[in-house]
Amino acid sequence: MTALETTRSTWRAYARLAKLDVFDYYLSAVLVWTLLAPAARLDDQTLGVLVVFGVGEVLLMAGLVALDDLTGYRDGSDLVNYGPDAPARRALRKPLLAGTLTEAQVVRFAVVTTVLGALLWTVAVVAAPHRPAWALVLTAVTLVLYPQYSWGLRLSYRGFQELYIAALGWALVLAPYGLLAGDVPGFVVVQALLFGLGPLLFGVYSNTNDIAGDRRVGRPTVAVLTTPRGNARFIAAVSLVELLLIAGAPLAGAPWWFPLAMLPTILLRANQYALCFRRRDILRARRLGIWIHRVTVVALLAVNLVGGH
């Protein structure tokens, strides 16, 4: 292998480590842009702050998933969940398992991306047209907790995984919106809640598949802590919360036709549940969760762009 090929291979390994192909949290920046008043969407200051905040988000997330991979590699859970007995999942997505990166390289990557992301968020806050206290506190708390998912406080190992996944999505909509608009209408809150439930309703299906690996290392997800029936009921309850948010959104300022616009999400979510708990196809239900989130975001973007808020 030539030096150029080696360099390219290393960069590809870092891209896999950062999970750049899973961009679902990053859609928050586009959602926030459509939530702004039409006149503000093309404002130079607004666009600049949103871009800087969004790039910082990508870097912070890269640091988070790198540390998560490092923890999963060290405690052995990734070896179980992505090992030879799990051929449906690609171990190449885990550079430490694949041997394409060393632990030292992963640590350096996580530190650099986290520091750069924090600097960019600081720039975004300083340059923002509004700085309400609640948005500053939310941004600061999110920044501090970003690397704590499976490192530091190890929140996902202390029973907070599901809350963390959803709350991160909520914060990535509400914090930049507050910095750009100054206030937070009810319909914006509803959309932030729906946005955060998307990654959660991917994560809980992933956890359903990963029970053995998570139990082995003491990661107390709901799927690990409950019975199969209890886990199914929990996922049904979260899905019902999403449905109730959609149905009740007109009470928070959404147009009356908002539930109709979100009908694809409702139907796909029901299919996802049936795939997992009736047809026993967990990995297919997990993959579908990614696409349901993307369909939901597209529907929200369309509603906002035609004047739904």
C-alpha cells in the first residue's frame, strides 16, 4: 500500500469513527432554519450563527461517538454486538474492532473534535442576535454533557441512555432557535420534542437487539432492565407519546391539518412496531427507525415552509 493509499484509508477510518453517514441529529439545523420567520431565514447573521452552531454540532457528535466506540471496545460490548455472530451489522463501522485505528488515535480524535466543537459553539453564542438566559443555560449544559454519554459521567451506563438520546435532539432544536429568535412558541416546542423522539425510537429498537452485549457490561437500558413484554410496552408508550404530540399539536399553534401532514410518520411507526414485536425482525425495525425520523423531518420542513408556524 502506498503512502497516499494509507492516508486515504486512515481518513476513511476516521469518517467511519465519526459516523458521518448517520446525519440524523444534524437535520436539526435545517429544521431550525425553517422554524424561523421568513425574513430571518436569509439574514446574514442568522445564517452565519446557524452554520457555525451546526458545524460545532457535527464535531461534538464525532467526539461523542468516538468515545462511545472506545468504551464499547474496551468493555467488550461492541465485540458481542458487532462480532462474527452478528453478521447483519458491519464491524467495519467500528474502526477499533476492524483494527483500522488504534486507541490512542481514537482518544486524540475525540479530544480534538470536542474542543473544536466547543469553540465553535462559543463563537455562535457570542455572535447570536439573541441570548436569552434559558438558551444560554441549555447550550452550556448540552455542551458539558455531550462527551458524558459513555465517558466521564457515563450517563448511558447509569440508566439515562434513553433520556439522553431524546434530550440531545430536543436541545439541538431549542438552543439554536432560542439564540436566533429569542423566544420559543409552543409549536416550536412540539417540533423539538418530535425531533428528539426520532433518534430515541431508533435507539430503543437498537437496544432491543443489543440486550446480550449491554447486559454483559452492565449497561442498564430499558431493554436490559425489563422483560421482553415490559420492553415492548415501553416502546409502545414512547410511540404513543409521539402520536399524542402530533394529534395535539394544533392546540400549541400548529395548523389544523398538521396531523394529516404527519400521517406517514404515524403509519410507518405502527409498521416498525409490528416488524419488531410481531414479525420478530428487530434489525429491520431498527433500520426503519432511521428512515422514519428522516420522513418526519421532511414533513416538518414542508409544514414550516408553507407557513405552518
